[in-house]
Amino acid sequence: MDFDNAVAKLEQQLYRKPVGFVANLAVAPGGQKDGLDYGPLVLQIVVLDSDCSTIAWRRTSDAGDGDWRLGSVTGVLQDAAAWLYEIADLVANPQF
């Protein structure tokens, strides 16, 4: 699925939802590495107006919850892509 289709699909899922509606967008599944289980990477999304022009979201994972961000559906998906790149970089270049 290309980026524009992903934006349209998420907008359709959130459009006309009541203010305060919460959705979870799985960015990456959980799994197991070196015998340790880990949970999924999830963006928690909150609808702030019924036409979906403003939403809030934060990153959630086993490591904890991130700061809330404010923006649009496009911003959520850009953040999801950025998060995946950050994780890929951490895997490729471990810091420990």
C-alpha cells in the first residue's frame, strides 16, 4: 500500500468518529529475540474533532509511552515511518 492510500484508509477509519475516540495503529508486531518476548510498537491515536483534521497521537511500546503529538493523519503516518527507521537503525547499530 502506498503512502497516499494509507492516509486515505486511516482518514476513512477515523472520519466522523466522536471527539475522544481512541484507535491503536500497530507499527510493528511484537515477537521474540534471544529468548525474550517483546510487545508491539503502537501509535495510540485520539480524535480531537469530528472531521479528523486534528488528532493527537503518541508512541507506545514495552519501553513506555511517548509524548503526545498534535497534527493530522499524514503526520501520524509520517511518524510511524520515522519510528520504523529509528528501530531499524537501532537493530543495525546496537548501542550496547
